[in-house]
Amino acid sequence: MLTVRDLSYSYRQTHALNGISLEIGPGVYGLLGPNGAGKSTLMKCCVGLLPFRDGEIIINRRPVTAGNNSYKRLVGYLPQYFDVMDFTSVERNVIYAAWAHGVKRDAIPGAVREILEITDLTSKKNAMARSLSGGMRQRLGIACALVHRPRVALLDEPTVGLDPLQRAGIRQLLMQLAKDSSIIVSTHLVEDLVGVANRVLVMNAGRLTFDGAIPDLEHLGADHPSPGLNQLECGYQAALNLPALA
Ligand code: ADP
């Protein structure tokens, strides 16, 4: 569904991405890395928001390039900081997102109903967006990003600022959505990915330093024990120091 080949990107002096390559099918993918690792930059390149010149990105056989809009309906993106229309209802926010993502007029009511159900917002559909709690607002953001049922969804730190119960709710939601899509979720919390992510990608300083399943990361941790950290956290620490994958 998503292929990234040898992707590099620089903001003036900062080399944010250095030769990233990955291949992604359906499932939940955790994109882990410290602040500044390049996670957001990678996501923005994948949705065509940053005009990269080095490397290529292909979504369902369609290249992500300026002037080619054919991939856009296949992609959903939730930025780390997003706006909702506070002055109107939850449902109207999602209707607008469906329209903006190109859902056909007669398919909009069904698509909206379905995503409100999945994100557990049906009972709130008439509430003003400004009245939502943090967790519900995050779910509204996810509903707006996914109402057109993209093949590839990129969610930038969707659990930031949420309490543990709300984070668990989002994890459940992602698992449900990943049945027929690729969901890439960035986070710097390893525990956000346990029981959810089929695969973990670790980035550091613009490079992909680990690509494997949660048990692989745990195995890595077993070989690099560190006092005060559990095995998975040790694996993450170790992954940050690995050289870039070929
Ligand atoms: P992450 O999402 O992992 O925190 P980012 O992709 O936001 O990382 O940032 C990667 C690098 O690019 C960092 O060094 C960051 O300072 C730099 N960077 C990000 N956005 C910009 C920008 N708009 N202008 C200049 N540098 C940027």
C-alpha cells in the first residue's frame, strides 16, 4: 500500500530525513522516535505536504508527486496539532471532512454515520465541537481524517495529552480501523504500541534504525539491559543507537 524509497528531506540547514526506505501493508504500524527524529516530516512527505526531491513515495501504485492528485483520496492524515470547527456540531465537522476528501454527495451520510459509530461519537453527533473533552476531540480528529476510509492513514501523536483510559480507547479504535487499511501512528511512548502495533519502526536523527515486530524489539532489549527500564524500553533505547538499516 505504501512504499517509501530512499527518501531524504532537508529544511534549509537541517537534514530531517536521510535515506528512508520502507514497505507497508495493512495493519497498525508504530512510528517511534524522540522529538526531532523526523517522524512528522516523514508523514508530511507521504501526504504530499512537503515537496521532497530525493527519493520516491508510492501509495497503491500512485506516486506522490506535485501535480498528481490521484493518491490524495487514498490518504488520511491527522497532524499533531489540528483544528476542528469549534462553532459547529461534531456531525457537521465530519460531513465537511467527507466532502473535502472527495466522498460523493450521496455516500456522505453513510460514511459519516459509520465513522461516528466506529469512533464512538454517535451519541455526541449534535454536540458543539467546542464542548468535547480532550479524548473526544482526538476521536473527532481521527473521524475527520478517516471518514473517506483511506487505504493509508498517518496519525501524528494521536494520544498526546490523553489519560491512560483515553489512550486505551484510541488503541482499540486503531485496531478496528486497521482491518483494511495501513495505519501509521507516531508516538514517543513505547507502551502506546503494546498489543496494537503489528510492526514498529524506530527513527532517530532522520534515519530508520529499527523495523520489526514488538517481540523483536523486546529481544533487542534482552541483549541491552538497562536499569529502571522494562525489556521493551531497553529495546527502544538500543534501537535508537543502531546504524541505519540498509
Ligand atoms: P519529530 O516529528 O520526530 O519530532 P520533525 O519531523 O518534526 O521530528 O523534525 C525533524 C527535524 O526537522 C528536527 O531537527 C526539526 O527541528 C526540523 N524541522 C521540523 N520542521 C521544521 C521546519 N518547518 N523548519 C525547519 N526545521 C524543521
